[in-house]
Amino acid sequence: MTTLTPKDLIGLVQSVFPRHPDDRFLGMLVDIPSDPGRDNPAWKERRLLAENWHETLKEHAADIPLEGVRLIAYADVGSNNADLPDAGFVIEGRLPDHAGQLENSGQRRFFENIFQETQIFLAPTEFSTTAPLKVAAKHFGFRAATMPGFSSQMIPALQIDYAKVARRVDALKTRLDRAEWADVLFLVDRHGECKVLFDLRFRTAHSSAGRFPEQGTAGNLPSGEAYIVPYEGEQGESSRTHGELPVQVGQDIIFFSIVENRAVRVDGEGESVSAERIHLKREPAYGNMAELGFGVLSDFGLQPTGEILLDEKLGFHVAFGRSDHFGGMVGPKDFSSPQEVIHLDRIYIPATQPRIKIGSIILGYPDGGTETVMKAGQYQIF
């Protein structure tokens, strides 16, 4: 299994989390399968990687410098961006194979206490912790790099020049902050054109450039995107987001009719259409347009790995569902149960949706001006 050297790991932590005087402990946060039957080879490899990173960083804590590094495990929550359980376990030895063994593998601690005592986190988990850690970071003041689905294939993405990445991400954020709308033209194999106008009023964008210098912040690693939550209508004025959003699932093409920033109808071809209709009817909050993301890492020679964590950073993407962790209004309260909470990215790059191409993305500004930021799938502003 490819991994990072001790020097690489120390440098990574120092780069991602620029030193604050009160930094004392790093927590390596890992989810453990509640049902052993749901375990998989990639998850097992990730847990082994987390163990190795923990041991290496613990041995070299003084070089970072930190007082200590802790391995913190918890029973998986079953879906991406659902809330964490009340408690986790500080593990002294090896991680257990399933959550039923946690009680005998470490000391049980409430996450409230863990968050109060730990200043920085790395979270290489199966299910994304980005949403709950963003919310908790604001409250407790820690910093966290979330790494859902991380694999050894992604290690090259930890070794690129993030100063250059940051310049591109900041250029996109500056434009998204100014923009009032984004007009996205999709070209769909055998179906022609689809358009969605995304309402960006009353919103500011976020920069995810691989570094967390500010206390109280959390986000993905590897990083390399600017993103924004479309306006959801909470200002007393309806959202203007509307259009027809195409999504490829397998070989199927699904069309979501968007009205006031919500998917309200599902059409298309293939068996996936029925599943999406059922999902949307069961969980209307799933249809919320939760994020427009502009990834930049394709231009740095990185290739898709099949995991959203990295693949969304390669190009343009649209997310469904939860948005409160990004400054939006839709959160766990809007879903029927914690297990149904979801923030799902649909990534528009050839490797993930080969039947759908981005024809253009045009931003509209308050002064009436417009700017084409992407054409034929390529950025026009760098």
C-alpha cells in the first residue's frame, strides 16, 4: 500500500494546519463498520492507513510540534454528512474490525469532550464527516481536514503545489462572491441541450484550497475548489434557480426539473429514474440544490479515483440535499431521519458522466455584465 513517509506526514500537517499557539493534540478520526457485512476492501485499507498515520505522527508529535496524537474511532453513521454519534472511543492499540468491539478497544468519550480537548483533526472515514465537523468546528474552534473515501491512489493529490491551487480557487471565489446568477449549459448525448440558471444572490462563496489557517474551520483534503450554495428562498423572496438538470447514473440519463431551487420532477431513461423518483418523494429535501462547486485539480494532472473526495475537485459539480454546513438552510431537521441526511455531489467530468458535457458556464454580475468562466468543459479565466 502506497503511503506517506514520516517527513511527508509531518510536512502535510504543518502545511494544512499552520501553527497556532494553543495547538496541543491532533485527532485521527475513523469510522468503524456497524455491520461487518457492509465492510469493504477500500474501507479496510483506509483504516489501516489511519492506524499507520497515527503511529507515525504519534512518534513524531514533537516535530510538528504537538503534545500528542490520538486515534478516535466511532460506529459509522451509515450515510454521508449525517450527524456523528454522541460518543467515540480513544483507541490505544489496533482498530477493531467492527463497532461491536469498540467498548473493549478504547476509552469511551463524548464528542463534546473530544472536541473541547483536540485542536486539529484528520478524518479519513468511509462516510463523509464534512457537514457535522464544519458545524462543530464553528462551535468549538478546532480545525479539521475531512477525507471521506480517501485511498492510497489519492496520495499524489497531497503532494501538489497548493499555492498554485489556492490562486485558482481564490480567482473563482472572487467571481462567485460578485455573481448574482450562474447560467449552466449542459450538452446531453442523444438529448441535446439542457440549461439551469442558479440563483446566487444573498450568498458568498467558499474557498477550499488545502489549508486551514483559521480556527473554527473544516473542509476536505485533498482540496481544490471554490463552491457556493444557491439561494434557497429564506429571505422572503423565492429562489430564481430553475431549469432542467441532467444527471448520468450508470448508463442512464435522468432529468430533474428544478423550480425555486428544488427538484420537483424526475424524468429520463433507464431503471435509475424510478429509484430517483422514489428517493425524491420519500425525502423532498434531497431535491435541494445544495452546492455549485468549481474544482480545479484536473489542470494539475490528477486523475479520477472513483471517490467523490478527489473527483469533485477535478471539475464542475452540483450537489443535492444538505446545505447548512456550507451556509445554506437545509439540514438534518429537513430529513425524515439521521440515516436519510445526504449531501450528494454530481460531478460533470468525462470519467464520471461521459454522456453529459458542460457547454458553458456564464456568471452574471450586478452591473449587468457577464463572464464566461467555462466553455467546452475548460476554464476560460486562468
